[in-house]
Amino acid sequence: MAGSRFAQAEARPGTGADVRLTVGPDAAPGANTGSRTGAGASTRPPSAEETEAMNALARFLAAPPADTPPEVLRVLTLMAGDPDAPLPPRVYFETVEQAPVAISITDDKADILYVNAAFEQLTGYDRDQVIGRNQSILSNNATPSSIYQQLWRTIQSKNTWTGILVNRTRDGGDYLAELIISPVLDAGGRIRFFLGMHRDVTREHRLEADLRAQKIRSEAVLNAAPVLVVLLDAEGRIMLDNMEYKKLLGDLRGEEPARALRQALIEQAGFDPLERVLKGDGFKDVEISLLAPGSSAPRWFSCSGVAVNESDASVRGYFGAAEAGEHRLLLLANEVTARRREIDRAHLEHLRARLAEQQLSEGVREALAAASYQIEQPLNLIRAATTMFGDRDGELGLFIDHLRQISTASERALATLRAALPSEAPEAGVMVNINELLRHVLELETDRLLAAGVVIDWQPAMQLPELSGHRNQLRSLFKYLIDNALQALHESRRAQRELRLATRALDGSVEVIIQDNGPGLPAADRLKAFEPFFVGWRRRRGRAGMGLALAQEIVNQHSGTIEIDDAFDDGCRVKLVLSHTPSQE
Ligand code: FAD
């Protein structure tokens, strides 16, 4: 900013008129510049005498005698001030004198020519103690010299300098001065004076320092908390987070934990935490799981959300006419994986026992079903023969009677067999997480898989929608398929045995891949394998050929599909798509 003109002050002659601006070391202490108590003295209204003199001068200048020398006229005009100016010069002086900011006018070496009352009050110096002294009288030697160098470079190139200096008052008190220095140029554009204005900003500095310290303390507390903390704005942008958050960010390989947690709450708990909190409702201790990339076990978090309503920070809100403040979501997530694993372990033990029981009863059912099927076939032939021959005499009649007796006995045996079939307990439909079920089955099968030297490649989808379904049935389904893969790997001569399991979220359903690098199925058998009693294994012992037929039935109940992938020829790849069960018995 270029310097302002100040030529008029210099042009004032030192007459007794009140329009005089007294500057410079020659000015009499307190004369016409206001004293230390001076604001009062210098703001007095003009006396009747002074007013009369000014009025007389104005009348004279309005119609000066014809012989008045022009230079006298010029001086008198200057004394009276410009009659066309909106304000008399005295007003300018009083304004500076009474301004609430400390003002000084110096020469071009910073030697003080004038200071106002506020300067006296702030620095503790009377004006007669500083006039003629350098402004450096205020320096407390704590301001780096580089700042002064920059200050001087700026003002000497006729620009305004603004900055902060550490000043010392007359009685030795330090304060921070926020300073504006402007050069004042003469008519020729040369620097004539410097105008300095400063105010004490120590309080603001302390407040800022307190705020910074408070921020550091809050951050230290936040970072030491063993809970993930993140503050989101209404658009879901991150405003603040802590160390636990950053750790999880690393574990998720750069995926924003806030996004992953929010998505998991939507999919697993059925609500959007942001929407809920923006509506004014919080939530507490909702457990969800996240799967970090490359990890086979999910991590569990207990999440809570609190609404934080910030006050309106806009300038409009200064006088209380505040808009509704910004709404934020403070999301807290406490990792509970260890506790969850303990619960899971106990659950798994229970499952193991239950599955063994289930398998036993399914084995019995399968064997009985196979036996009754096998009895049914010859029985149908006997029934057909007795119907065909009708009632006959002689030996043939005797033979037909025998056949009828065999048929009746067989039907009784068949009825006994059917009655012996253990009935299936109806299973209630619940919301199931397919990743969790598969992982449970894998854990149940771990010992067998390890003993068979199988390398498992488990690639669950990070997020899966929960499906309504029958947990036990689905568990049996996965067990059938994994058992089949294990049997196939046993029959293969491969040195490296691999089992790959993967899940993928489709639109409202879930795809599951169970793939082994065993011998695979010939193309012709890929559909037949789903028929009852089809057994393609080399080692048939203990196999009734009902596994895939039952698997198909379970998949059907979950509105899904199951197929052996034709496009895969390096073993067997079973592809399943599971949706919600239409009815939940
Ligand atoms: P100095 O040796 O006086 O100066 C330090 C450095 O400043 C020098 O190395 C040099 O680079 C530069 N410098 C000083 N004087 C000049 C000059 N005349 N020409 C070119 N470069 C120069 N200082 C304060 O500490 N507090 C104030 O409130 C304050 N108010 C000021 C108001 C005005 C209007 C002006 C013009 C200056 C003000 N100063 C103020 C600056 C002051 O004049 C001194 O420059 C400063 O205090 C450093 O003084 P010093 O004795 O510590 O060092």
C-alpha cells in the first residue's frame, strides 16, 4: 500500500490558532497535543473567544479588502482551513489524538515526533519522555532482527508493514504489539514521516496459545484412548480422528475405516449411522464385523454413535442470530474381536457336537431312504406281475398267492422302514452371514484339512449382505461340499492339494465358490451328480450318493442355484448363489 499524503500538517504555521498540529521535538510538552490526561484537555470545545476569532477570520476571508497582499491571504486561508472541506483540520487532529489505538508519527529514522493519548496509556510513557527518542525504546530485544530487517525493507520501499513485535512498557511489562506502519510521502513522493499504529494483542495471543495447548491435550487424550474415534460431518467427511483410527486405516490398506464401519452398520445392523444421528438418535454398542484384506478372520467392533451439534461459526451468528449449527456424527468403535473369538470358540464346540449328531441322523436317513428305494423297485415288479396274472388256478395260482404274500410283507417292511426315518426338526429362519457360516465350517474341518495337507485359499468378500435362511441347513450344505472337495483331493494324485473358498456380494444375494484341484467330474456327469444315488467316487464306501441331491434341495429352499462350473477344468468348481428364503418356517 502506498503512503498517504500528510503535506498539510507540515504547512501549518505555528500561530496561536487552534488549527495548528504541533509536531516535532520542538513542540512544547503538552502544548496543544493533549496531555497524558490529555484526551480530556484537548477535546474541550472551542472557547467563545476562539469561536469569535474563527468567525471573524471567516468573515474577513469572505470579503477581503482589495489591497490585502496575496501571501497574507494565503496564510489566513490556511489558518482558517479550506472553507469547502467537509471537516475542519482540527477534527482530523482530534480524531488521531483520541483514537483508541496507539498512534505515533516518526521521522524517516523512526525518531518519534508525535504520539497520541492511547500510545501514552499503552506504553506508560508520557509523550515528553518519548518525543525525540527512537521507536526502539519500545523494543524488549525479544523480536528477531530478521523481523526488523523485513519491516524496514517494506516501509522503505514505500509499502505498509503489518506484523507483531514484542514490546516493553515503561515499567518493564512485556506485551505483544500488532503494528501497522505506513510511510507518509511529501508532495515529491519522498518518505517524510512514518505513521505507526499498534495495539496490545497479548490477550489474543494467550487465548490462541491456550487453544493450541487445549487442542494438544485433547489430541493426546484422544490418541491415548484404546477406542477408535472419528468425527464425521453431515456429508460423511472426516473432521477429526485418533490414533486407533489411523491404525485401522493401515490394517484396511488405505480403505477409510469410517466408510467401512458405516457400510458394515448398514449391511449388518440395518441402519445408516449418519442418517440416524442426523435425525437426532444415537446408538450404543452395536456389534459389526470387518474383514481386512488378506485376512481370513473378521475383526469385531462394538460401535456407538453420538450426535454432536456445533454452534454456528459464521459471522452472522455473532449477535446470536445463529443458524442451526452443523450436525456431526461422533463414531466410537471398540474392538471386541478377542471376546468375540472366545464366544465363537465355545459356539464352535457346541456346533461340532451338533453337526456330528446331525450327520449321524442324516446318515441313518440316507441309508434308510436308499434301502426303501431298493425294496421299492422289486416290489413294483411283483405288484405289476400279480395285477397282470389276476386270479389263476393250479400251480400258477399258488405262485401268484406267494407273490401277493411277498408283496404284502415287503409293503409292511417298507412302511416300517419309512416310519423309522428320523424326522427332520423344522428350523427357524434367521438372518445369516454366509462368511461367518463358511468360516465356522472351515474351522470345524481344519484338523481334517491339515491332516490331508490341503492348502486353503479363503477369500471372503469384505462386505456381504445378510440373508434370511436356515443356519443349520446352510452349514450342512457347506460341509457336504467341503467334504466332497476333500474326498476329491484324496482321490487325486496331485502333490499340491488346494481348496479355494470365495464369496461375493451380488445384487441382494451371495455367490459362494468352492473349488478343489482334484480330478474333477467328466462333463457328462456334471448334471447327473445332483441326482439321488449317483456315486462317481472311486472309493464308494459309506457313500449313498445323496449328498449333492440334498445340497440341491437346501439351495432350492434358499431361492438359489447350484452348478458345477463347466468353464473350469483344473478340478471341480461348485458355484452357488444364495438368496433370502421366501418363507421362514
Ligand atoms: P536496530 O539496530 O535499531 O535495528 C535492527 C534492524 O532494523 C537493523 O539491523 C536494520 O536492519 C533495521 N533498521 C533499524 N533502523 C533502520 C533504519 N533507520 N533504516 C533501515 N533499517 C533500519 N520497534 C519495536 O520494537 N517496537 C515498536 O513498537 C516499534 N514501532 C515502530 C513504529 C514506527 C513508525 C517505526 C518506523 C519503527 C518502529 N519500530 C518499532 C522499529 C524501531 O525503530 C527499531 O528499528 C527496532 O525497535 C529495532 O531496534 P533495535 O535498537 O533493537 O535495533
